[in-house]
Amino acid sequence: MKTRILIVLIALLPSLAIAQANQTEKDIPYVEVVGSGEMEVVPDQIYISFTLKERIENKVKLAIEAQETELKKRLLNLKIDLKDLQLADANSDLIRIKRKKNDVIASKDYLLKVSNTTTLAKVFELLDDVKAFDAGIQRVDHSDIQKMRKDVKILAVKEAKEKAEYLLAAIGETVGKPLIIQERETFDEYQPLQKVANATMLMNTSESQNEEIPELSFQKIKLKYTVFARFAIK
């Protein structure tokens, strides 16, 4: 009988400990605050999408392969690493479009990464020269975006603690250990970029005036994160 009672008591010990811990936590006075962090980032990864299509010039059919070879030569002249040029869909190669009964045109969709707007403007000029189709900016990003997101979240937590400190200081109290820290809002805003037409127009204007290609300005990527925090009051 005594052995059974001992076993029951041992089984109940964890539950009793949890209940006591919960009761103790409820008895701790605390302050709740919200902290936020923000950062604006200039993108260093600009992705340009475009298409090459077979076409007829002077009654001669220009194959995709020949156009791609010329494109790569021109990119190398711009000091662009060919590793930054890839098919838009890694699982696809040639897309053949049947326009008429006996008229089949091949096309390839590409994605090119550049790191700044000066190179971007030069690439738009190149794509215009090689008669690429549907050139446009697909997206922008930053090579260290994950680290920057982490830094902004740290800023949000630090602001929450600072807010708790001056709120409690106003009533003569001191911040204790954190009881809860929860990430709330996650906000990455990729501002719209200038239109491709504008970039090409600026390029042509610059050429006509024999001036240097202007540095196009993009809106920055805006990172904003919010945390909820509960701190014990000493």
C-alpha cells in the first residue's frame, strides 16, 4: 500500500511543480511594451527578364543560338559575369511557338542579375541593340537581406527594453528579466522601380548629348519588424 502511494506521489510531482511555477509567474509584476525596428536598404541585386526569339532579317533566319552567342559577347564587354545569366525557368530550354500552319518560331526566356543601376542602364541599351523582347525588371533584392532582417528584429527588441526601462523609471521601478518576447508584424516593402521605358529614354538622351550615362535611382527596400515583450518588474 505504501509503495502504491509513493508511486502516485512521484507521478504527481511534475504536475505540482508546473502548477507552482505558473502560480509564481502570475504573481510576478510585469510591464508589457511593443518595440519596432526599421531599416532602408539599397538593392544590390537587380533581376532583368527578357526574351530572345528567332527572327528574319534580310531574308535570313537568325537562330536563337546565334543571338545568344552575340548577347554573351556583349555582356562580357560590359564586364558582366555570364554566371549571372540564366534561363528564366531552369527546367525549360527552347519554347516553340506555332503561329501559322507551317510557321514555328523558337524563343528563350532569360534572367540576368546586375548589381547597380549604371550597369542596368547599359544592359537596357544592349537588349535594345540585340532586339530582345519584353525586357523588364522582374525583382530586386539584397545579398545580405537575411542578416539585415535579423538586425532589424534586434533593434525592435532593444527598443522594447528601452521603452520598458523609461516607463518604469518614471514610477521609480526597474526592469527585470524578460518573461515573453513575441515577434508580431513582419514587413518588407519593395518599392516600385522606374519603368524600363524611362531607363531607355534616359539612355538615349544621354547618348545624344554625349554625356555619361546617368545613375538611375531606385526606391530602397524598407524592412520593418515589431515585437511584443513582457518584462518583470524588480
